Amino acid sequence: MSERPDEEMARDETAPGEQTERDSIVGGVRSYVVGLVAAAILTAASFALVQMDIVWAPAVPAALVALAIGQMGVHLVFFLHITTGPDNTNNVLALLFGVLIVALVLLGSIWIMGHLNHNLMGPMATP
């Protein structure tokens, strides 16, 4: 059995979408094309899921959520290059902080609107 060079072994151990100094233009384009194909497949699967009776009707929202999460993963890895490498720690923390802020704003707004609706809407007059 022939041994592979260290450089090729190191390339095999990188995460999808992760770029190194050794990457060529062809390797970068290949990563984007793989991401584009994966995103297109997930998008087509979402449309097919809604248009055809592939999944039991009450399970369609859960299947769409699963496909959406997969779509977000593809975008994060292949287009934004968010990987688990040590040099991406700040990027991951910034992404998580942004998600936290968006969640706080959305949930806080819903909570405030719910309380305003409850406190400002008096008992409805019944005829």
C-alpha cells in the first residue's frame, strides 16, 4: 500500500468549506459549486415537499424546518466559511451573539405585544 504525502493527508482532514493557504482558485470554486448544488437541492426539495404528497400533511412544517436548518448549515459552511477551526472562534462567537440579539428582540417584542394586548383590551361588551 502506497503512502500519501503529508500535504494530501492534511487536505483530507479539513472541514468542508474551510480554506487554507494551500487552496488554489480551482479548489475555492469547487467549494462554492458544491455549496450551490447542495443549496439548490435543498430548495428544490422544499418546493417538492409542499407541492407533492411526499410527507404526511401534518408533518410538512417539521420537514420544512429540517430542510431550512440544513440550508442554513450549507450557507454557513460553504459560503460564510464558518468551520470549527481554531482561527474561526471569533467568527462563531460573533454569529452566536448576533443570533442571541435577534432572538432577544423577537421574543421580547412578542412578549411586550402580548402583555399590551392583554392589559389594554378591556372586557368586550356582550350584547
